[in-house]
Amino acid sequence: MRGRGARLVAGLHQTWRRSLQVRVVTITLLASSLLVGGFAYLIADKITSILLESAEQDVRGRLDGGAAYAAKQLGLYNQPNEAQFQETVDGTVSYLGGGDPQQTTGVVIALTGHGYPGIIQTRTSPAVGDLGAVLSPELRQTVAGGAVASQISTGRLGEERTKYLVYGSPVPTKFGQVELYYLVPLTKQDETAAEARATVVATGAALVLLLGLLAALVTRLVVTPVRVAARTAQRLSAGLLDQRMAVNGEDDLALLAASFNQMATNLQRQILRLEEMSRLQRRFTSDVSHELRTPLTTVRMAADLIFAERDEFDPAVARSAELLQAELDRFEELLTDLLEISRFDAGFAALDAEPTDLVPVVHRVAGRLASLAERVGVTIELDVPGGPVIAEVDPRRVERVLRNLVGNAVEHGEGRPVRITLGIDETAVAVTVRDHGVGLKPGEEKLVFNRFWRADPSRARQTGGTGLGLSISLEDARLHGGWLEAWGAPGQGAQFRLTLPVRAGDRLTTSPLRLVPADAALPFGGPRAGGLLAIGPGSSGALTVGPAPAAERAEVRK
């Protein structure tokens, strides 16, 4: 039961948040209910006051006439115990009661002597029970004191309990004072007031419902075009660029629909233009890359021939041959990267995933970059598990990603060690590449994956990169359904993390390795854990498997 109530509350809350029409209608109903309820209360109270005031005026008039008549009749006696006094009292009460044209309404006339108990007997017309059920002691004392008083009380004088308007007046005589009371039932007034309240409530409820219906209709006139615009915008965002809104009339909503359609037409024109430009750009890049293959092959053959005979040339010519060979290598890498980028842009890149042990892949990448690391004075540290790390990946693409990451780390390492860490858990495998160079400024961790972006354009490249390596690496990671992320801080170096799912097609939620390194806030040279695989100066470019020798660890930490 509690769960059903919670679901109901959640559903109502969701409807309240999502539906503008429900909110407007609800607020209108609440506001109109409060307003109409307040007016209904005031009107009903005013009607009741008018009915009561009319009854009081009528009773007061009859009471004044009755008191004067009773004073005239009883003023003939000097003592209340004289002969025929009781008969005069009975006749007076009977006259006052019989002379009332509304006797059938239940008006009760009572004459009593508060100061003469046992002598003056209470007389009523018509005969009723004990007046004590209606006349309160306070009212009797006030009237006995010589003042006219009134009250509204409920009691049983006959078969049913009835609410009475009671008025009492003193009647002066020669021997003292008696009291005359008029008891007027308020049954008709209550019924009239109840009917008036019911009429006001029914009218108010009908008015509230009418206002709610009117608010719903008016809101619908406004909300419906907005909903249509929202659905049309969703279809446009989904790629259905031919969707338009219907334009009806010439009002503000029609102007909104026409403006929306004009905006959609302009967006469609611009998107189609950009798509055509992008298609031409991709085709141009692909065609140029392919067309450059033939002259590049010819130039490559000539350059290889010249490079092979460079020892027979003058030193200046021999140096030119070496520079030509190096630039041709870079040019060939650029063409390869351009072709790869064009395949990604065209959506033709395919993933050849297979169970692969990533430990040999990391070793192979470190080995191929050992000569570059030795040339720039950087030590490559490997922190990999002792057993195999199996994941369903494309080994060629993963190796290319790691080669780009490690190559950039070596180039920007400022002669300090570069550390490669491999980790795995039940769902993901990750590789981090940590350097201790100049680091990245805030915001540059996202710019590093842009094509041809460089943090310092004046910086000389050691590896002759094309500027597309990290862009291709990011696309390779996305093709695996993985992540490629960067962290950096000025003066603390940078760290890149590649996270891939263990099983191809799975969705990543976490990574087994941290993106921000544990030593990020510590100055370089702090204590490190042992058990590293070292490649760098002093190792002659060879891999040393197992804990690094003490001399190499000392060199790593210097």
C-alpha cells in the first residue's frame, strides 16, 4: 500500500513537472476556489445576518406592544395575591398569544414573576414544557434587573430541539415587576440561510469548474503549438530535416510557426551545405592522399638511391640526402595519417577485435621507442602485471595508440622518466602513460586531441610527428567503445589514460587506473615503488625483465 502511494505521488509529481497545462489549470482551480469560497462565505454570512436582524426587529416590535398591554392589564392590582389576578395573567398571555397572526409558527409567549416565586405562576401560550431549557439564568437576571435582553439558545420545548430567538422585557406594575418573554423559533430563517448557502456553494462550484475548463481550453490553445514545435524540433535534431509546423491563421502562434519553419529551412540549407562541404573535403583529402602515393613512390625510389650513395657525395650534399630521407619519411607518415583520418570521417573504419594479451603489446611499443628515449635522455618505466592481460581489442590500433602516447611523453618528458602502467579489472583494461615534463595548462587536456594542435608551436619536434596522432588515437579508442583521456598541470607533467572494455561491445562505467596520478601534488623525485621494467640510458636499448638493477633505479630517481 505504501509503495503504491509512493508511485502515485511520484507520478503526480512527474506530471506536474512535465505538463504546463496541468500546472495552469491546477493553479487556476486553486485560486478561483479560494476566491469563490471567500465570496460565498461573505454572502452566506450577510444573508444570515439580514434574516436574523429582520427577526429581531419583528420580535422587538411585538415585545414592546405586548409589554405595554401587559402593564396596562396588570396595573389594576396592588398585590399579586388579589382575587382574579391569576385569571388576568392567563387572559393577558392568552390574548398576546391569540392575537399573534403567526401563532402556527411556534412563537411562545411567557409571563412570569422572578421576584414572586410561588405567588405568580408562569404562564405560556401555547402551553409548553419547562422554560429552563431555553431561558438561561443570566437572561432572567438581566430582565429581572429591569433591562430588555435577548439571546439565541437551543432547547426542547416540544417534540424537537429548536433554536429560538428569545427576547425578554420587564413589565412594571403597582406591586413591583413581572417579566414578559417572546420565544421565536428560527427554523425558517435557518432553512432559508441553508438554502442560500447551498445555492451560493453550487454556483461557486459551477463557476470554479467553468473557470477550470476555460483555463484548460485557453492553455490548450497555447500549449498545443508549443508541443508541436517541440516534437518538430526533436525530429529535426534526429535528422529529419524536412519536418515543418502547420501555419493556421495570422495570430502570434501562426507567426511563431512561420518563424520556426523559416528557421528550420535555413538550418536545413546550412546543414546540407556543410554536409556537402564536409563530403567534398573528405573526398578531396582521400583523393589527394591516394594521388600523392604514385609521385611519392617515385620520389622515394630516387631518394633511397641517393641516400644509399651519400658517402660518395660532398658532406653538404650527403647532409641534404639525409634531410630528404627524413622529410620523405615524415611525408609518408602524414599521408598514412590523412588516409586513416579520411576513413574515420567517412565511417569506413572497421574494428578487427580478437583476444589479445596487452603485456607483449606494451613491451613492443617500449622497445620500438627505446632508441628515441635514449637519444633524448629519457628512461621508460614499465609497471605491468606478471601474468597475461587478455582483452578483446584490435592489436594494431591499440599499439598505434600506445605508440603515439609514449612518443609524445618521451618528446615532452624534459629528460625525466616516462612511466607506462597497465591495469585490469573485471570489465575494463587501462594503460596510463605518465611524463614529468612541462605539463598542460587548464583546458588544454581537451585541446590535445584536436587535429594539428600544439601546446607550444615554437617547440622543435624530436620525432617529426604529423600532428594527427592523438586525433587518430582518440578515434581508435572510440571505435573500441573506450575512453582516451588526458590530465596535466603546469610543472607536474601530464598523464594520458586509455581505457578499453575487456569484452568487445561492452559499455564502460569505470577504469581500473586513476586518471590523476597519485604523485600529482608532490615534487618530482619523491619516493616510488620498486619492481619496474626500465628502458633508457645505461641499458643499451635492451629490455630488462623483472626488478630494475639498483644502479638503474638510482639513475631513474636522480
